[in-house]
Amino acid sequence: MSITLRLFLLAGLTCSTSLYAQITTPTTPVVRKGSAPRREAPQSTPKISERAKAFADHSNLEDEEYTAWSRTYFRLLERREKANTPLFYPEVTTEREGNLFSLIFRLYAEGKIRVYSYQDGLSSWRGAEALAFTDFLDRFHIAYTKDQQGRPEVALADIPSALIEGYYLEEESRFDERTSTFSTHTRALCPLLTGIGDYGQLRMPLFWVSFDELRPYLSQERIALSTANGARRSTLADFFALQVYRGSILPTSSSLDQNLDDKTTSLERQQARSQQEERELQQFQANLFVPDSLLHPALPLKSSKGKAKQVAPKASSSRPKGRDKRIRPATTTSPKSTNSATRSVRNRG
């Protein structure tokens, strides 16, 4: 019994000692001599090149330092063009959906965007004054009521979204020598309201709105880019960025911001001037880059006499150099002396 009791007490003493060691073990890590504490390496962020930054930043159009060529022009987008259907559908504004003008009208009424008065003739909107929402409603005779705070309220049925027949579009094409890219950007929009006047149907420009202020809201509006595919996989911002719309360039006086309607009296002259400006833009873009010689191996080049000659790649010969001369077998001819000798022998007989 004594031996068993001693073994039992010894086992209990061993267990209590190990438990006491676990309890009294310090919780802070012990730094031994020669071992450095482990530190987490800082996460390195990927660096972006200047070229990638320039490609990503399409909204900064005010940087004129690297602009080697720039041109601002106006384009008319009409409802009758099939490609412009996403801008005018649906015609009736509801609480759940509406067209581009109903979106602009709602943002304008809520004070989220600013609009600018349309001046006489096509000119830059940057010098125009901001147009208050109440003044706009009174100017174009749009019915509205006022709430308890005195703010104007327009019913959905009174929003003239179905009467918008087109848009004036201010575009800017530029060539950036830093990235060697030619790009076209939309700068502003102007809705065109149709009405009946003393001389028939009128087209009334309402106001100018900056596209930079509209872009965050346009990127949230899902639309279908064409009537052939009804899936709403794109946005209104994509519609303008991809230039899906179709419209003719309006003739302007280039850099002086003067209206050319007085100079181009007839419709035929206006159309000719519009087509001329369109060709100038396309020709400038086509002359920026040299065609690839691999894609276009035979290109007409002008000779010194002024005539065009065709330049084609030379066909590679399978024979190695130094072996162009062929060895021809020598032709043996019978000497005349033998013939004469035979004749002389025969003549003798």
C-alpha cells in the first residue's frame, strides 16, 4: 500500500507541476538572441505607365499641352435616323423609365446638373449664363405647380419628351502627340423641341448641358444599342463613346464662332459644306499613320517622272548565289578539212 500511495502522489505532483508551468507561461513572444522579429513586407502596388494613364483618362479634355491638332464642330442628331432610336425611346415618360430628355429634365429639376441658355446661332456654350429651372418652364410654356416650399413640380404627362425631335451635339476631335491617338469626344448636348409657329413647324433649341456633368448618370441608364437586339447590355454613355449615333455636321465658320447660315443661302450649299467638313475630318485621320507594309505589300509610289509605278516584293530565288551560270555541253562540229579530204579522195577515183 505504501508503494502504491507513493506512486499515486508522485503522479499527482507531476500533473500539478505541468499545469502550473502552462499557467505561468508568459503570453508575450520571447525574442531570442540572434533572431529578428518577423515583419510583414509592405504590399507593392503595380505601377502604371504614363501612356496607360493617358489612355485611361479620357475625360480630361482641358489639357492642351500635348494637343497637336484640334477641331470643334456641331452635329445634328434627328429622330428619323434609325441609329438614333435609343435616344428617343420610350416617348412617354413614366415613373420607371423614360428617354434621354426625360432623364435630363429630371436631373435639371432636382438641381443635380446645370444648363446654359442657347444663344443665337451655333456657338460655344461656355460663355452663356446658367438658366434657372423656373425661367426655363416659363420661357417654353411648360405647365407646373409649386409645393409647400415653393419649388416647381411638373407632372409626368407635362414633360415634353415626345416632342423632342433631335439634338445638337458639340463634338471635339483632337490628335494627342503624347499617345499618338486620334479621338472624338462629346462636349455638350442641346435638345430640340418642335412646335407650330406662324410659318409652320419650328425647331426650338432649349438649352445646352455639359456632357461631363451628364456622364455619371448616363453610365447608369441601360439601353439596347440597336433595334435588332433588345438586350439592354450597354448604357447611354457607351452610346456616345462608341459613336453609334448618326448625324450630319452643321456648317460653321471654323474658329470665329460665326454662323454660316447667312453665307450658305440654299440647302444644297449647306449640304455640300457639311459633306466637305466630313471629308476633311476623315482625310486628316487617314493621313495620320503610314500603312503597314506587311498588310499592304504592293503600294503605288510616284517615280521621278511623275507617273505612278507599282512596287511589289521581289520573288525569292531558290538557287543560291554563285551558281547562276549553267554549264552547257559543248557542241561538236565536224571539221571542214575532213570533208574536203573525202571529196578529194572520191574525185580521184
